[in-house]
Amino acid sequence: MFDLLGGEPTLVPLTLYTDSFVIKGQFRTRQARITDMLNHADDDFLVLSDAVIDEYGSRNVAIRSEYAQVNLGAVLFAVADTEVEARPDLRTPKVAEQAMISIPPFRVIGRVHLLPERDLREALTELTGRFIPVTEATFWSESIGEARATAPMVAINHTRAQILAPHREVDPWAGLDRSGEAGEAGLGGASAETAGADSAGRPVQYHHWADVHADENAGVSDVGASGSDPSASPATPGALTGDLPSEWPAGAGDPAWPESDLGR
């Protein structure tokens, strides 16, 4: 490994986010910055000691392992638990731009650092590296239920990320007329009030038994009262439309019950 610091390697606490797991552990390195740890790794994997592996959305307990080999290709982004100041002799002048990074299932909002004196398109074209630093970062995932968290710096896997800069949130339904949905709902409600139709295709109005009984005692039915001929005689209960019986025994009161085995 290319030695930027010199001296003996130290254990640095790291948190690695993959598609399915959060892996925390200690990484032995001579590097100070998290992007240097990942970009200058000797192999395509890291070996963490005292590792804890937790699966997204799982109700099972986390797994603790003395060592864990983690494939760098599976790492979406990495978070260092400690902030390290860049060495002045290794610092390259750059301009910080606010950006959103989509790295499914996560989103990261923070500042990417681009070369100065270039337009944004050209600067993004020159943004290279296997892992790219994002400072003042906030990351979360709604699809897997990971709450928002912040970190001074995260290192995102460039091959897995889409960088959006500048960005703004928009309403995908803006400008669309959705009033038709309410109109259709209103029509549906009106049609629900229609009880059906008779043999001639006319709408049928159903009456409650109590209403029919009261109207029969008054000598006027709903149907007779609504007729256009005032001199017409009141309609008999048998003339009512709907699901009422076609014949009604003489005499006031509720319709007679047919003979049945109830009294036997």
C-alpha cells in the first residue's frame, strides 16, 4: 500500500454499507482519509477486525465476528467514525458543490469537491476515482427503513452512484389535472343510489317496510302521490314497484307470514 503517512499502521473504526448489510469494524491502515483507505487498498477487499454485521430490516440479532473480509465492489459507501483533517501539503484546491447522490437503496446529500475554473458539466466529467468523498453528508433509505444520519464525510462507490448536481425536489404530479378523478367518484356515488330498473328500464325506488305501512294507513302511497294526475286514485300497495310482494292480504298491518314450520 502506498504510504502517505509513514509510521506504524493504526486501527481506524469504519462503517461499510452494502446492498444488504451494515458492517462495522476496525481497519488497520497507514492512511488518514477514508477515500485513501479504499482507493489505495492492496486488494479488492478489506479485512475488518472485531466486526459486527447487521442486516437491513431483519429482526434477528446482529452477528459479531473476529474478522470479516468485505468485497469493495459490494460497498455502496463507507463512513469513518472520526474526522481527519487533510494534510496541507496533499491538499488540492477544489470547489464544493451541493449534490444529491443516488446509490440505491440509499440517497446521499452533501458536497462533492470539483476542480475549479470549470463549468459544472466539465467538472463532473473530470470527477474520477473508485471512491469519491462527500462532505457534510446526510444519508438515508426510505425503501429499507433506514433513518437519516449525518457524517462529516462519506466515501461513495463511484461505479454504483448517480451524481445529481445541482438538484431540486419537484412534485411529479405538478401540472396534471386530477379533477376528473373527483368527477368519476361523484358519478360512482350517484350510480350507487340507483337501486335498479323495472322491466321497462325505468329506475326503481325501493321503500322501507315502515314507510310503506305508514303511507298505506294514510291512504296515499309514494307512487300515487308522485303521479301527474291529481284525480287519480291512490295506488294500492300492490302497485308499488321494487322488491315488495305482488299481493298484499286485505286489511291494514304488516303482510301476513306464509305458513311455515316455525310453530311446529
